[in-house]
Amino acid sequence: MQRLKTRAQFQAVLAGATVARTAHFALHRCALDLSSGAAPLFDSAEVWVGAMVPKRWARRAVTRNAIKRQIYAVSAESESLLPAAAHVVRLRSGFDRKAFTSASSDKLKAAVRAELHQLLGRRPARAS
């Protein structure tokens, strides 16, 4: 599994289709275009994963980093379920701060993991 690193890679994937959603996350995907004559954004035909956790939905840096670590860990576990394409897991709404008072609690991490397993465990539609 490769990680998305550049802004251009993230923009290319976000321009692709949203293939799955849960209450807090969205999964975006775009096919890898390795045959074009220009320098490709993705240099190998593997699973590429990126995480977007906006400050709007997770105000504390501790929370954003904990969610990103969970995204990459669950993606690595679910790599065999994902097709060889570029994926971005995007946080699209915040977790209730009353239910998760600590910025990085085990309860929050478990809730994030459960929802990510649901998001990545689905058999989304094929990439266009």
C-alpha cells in the first residue's frame, strides 16, 4: 500500500467518484492512469490511500492525528478488499464531543475503527 503525498494526487482522487459513505466518512476513488505519456501521478499499480481530516470537523490536532493513524491502519488491514486504485478517506462530519470528551480516547479510536471497517469492508462500485 502506498500513501498519497502531493496535492495533485489528492485533487485527482477527490475529482473521482465517491464510492462509499458512512455517518462520518466518505471514500473517494479514481483509477490509476499509468499509460499516459506525461509523468503519471501514481507510479505503480498498487493500492494508494490518503487521509483527509479537516480542522473543521476535528478541532484538536491530537484528534486529527489519531483519526489519520486509524485510517492508515484499517486501510492496511483491508488492502486485499480494495482494488488497485487511488483512494481518499475523508472525514465529512465531526464526532460528538459530549460522547468523546477526551481528544484521543480509546472509546473514540474504537468508534473510528468500527466505522472505517464498515466503510472499507463494503464492496463499492467499480472505479470509472
